[in-house]
Amino acid sequence: MPRLGDFLLGYTGVMMSNAALAQLKLLQLADSALPIGTTAHSYGVESLVAEGQLGVAGLGQFLRAFVHESGQLEAYLAYQAWQLGAAEFSQAWLDLNAQAAAFKPARESRHASAVLGRRLLSLALQLEPLPRWQQAITLAQTQQIETHHSCVFGLVAAGLAIEAEAMLAALLQQMTLSLILACQKILPLGQVQAQQLLWQLHPSIQAVVAQTPSTSFADLASCSIGLDGASMRHPLLGTRLFIS
């Protein structure tokens, strides 16, 4: 059996590239097991299932619409955060998070986005204490603003020198997987079927990623009516598995 000492003696000194290291960090930040509470939210999906408006048969179509509507908004926010420069960062960061809040009319979903953003930023700072991230937290505290998840994801990715395209793809996959995992708890959706759904959504994710750099504020839909309405009705459910 090979021993650790034998391995070290045979080590050639080949180092992981900076790009591969950035990718490794992105994989960790986009992992559904990241301890920020992602799996505690359904963003209104629980309401749709409870009301009989969503089942396994229509899940693929629903998720495609989610990627192209909600995904477009979140990708836009993340990309804008990723682009923020050092000049006038404070005001730009405040304005971007204010935009994020304005596009989330459902209180539960807006609160979920803010909680996940705050936790992600706090965790990132504990992993790698970059001054820009500390500045973002200080602004949130002094200005009493919410820091939204997609904005923080883009900001953190920029600090880690992660390319925009990879960052956007990881964010959209994480968002979509989060909903699929929620559906597995409230629908008869097996693990293999869940993975097939996510795999089939890759072209939709690819399309949103490709169009994001050219997306303007005016291109964004004001809200996702069906999902936002379902999120607003979520507190009225008699039994709830999710916070939102």
C-alpha cells in the first residue's frame, strides 16, 4: 500500500494554475451545502405545489421559465456587482442593492435574498478577509441596507478573480438546483429525475449567461408575477416546510 511519504518523494512540484484555483473556490461558493441557509427557501414554489398549480409533469417548463425570468434578473445583478470598480464603489453598491430590493415585491423572497446575501458576505470574509468585502459589510451596517445574494455572489467572485461567465453559470445553476431540491421535499421527484431536470436546463442557463453582458436595466421584467404572488401567499399556508 502506498504511503504518504512515498507520494511526497515522487511529487514533481506541479502547481495548480490560478484559473483552476479560482474555479475550485467557485465550486465551493456555489455548493448547495454552503452554510448560508439556501435549502431553507422555496421562493413560493411550496405555495404553488400546495395549491395544485405545480406538479412533476410541469416542472421542466416551470424551471425553464424561472431561469429566463428570475434568472435574468439575478444574473444582471451579479454581473453589475462583478463589474464594480474602486471609484465610487460605496454609492454604486448601495444603488445596486436598492435596485435588487425594488425588483422583489414579495416580502418573503426579498427577505430570503437579503439573509442569504448577508450570510454569504460574512462567510466570504471569514474565508479570505479582502478589504472590499469588509467595506461592503461596513456600508450595510452604517447605511442599514440589505445586501442581496446575487449582488454579493458577483462581488465575491470579482474579488477572487473568477471570470464573469463562470460566475454567472454557477449562480444560475445554484439557484435552479435550490428549487429542484425544494421540489424533492414536496413532490414525488426522485434523485435521478432531479438530475435529469437540471441537466436539461443547461441550454437555458447558457442562453441567459450569454445575453447578460448586453442586458440593460430597461430589459428586466418588473417581477415574476406567478412566483412572486405565490411567495406572497406563502404565510397563509397551514403547514410549511420552508421559510419562503
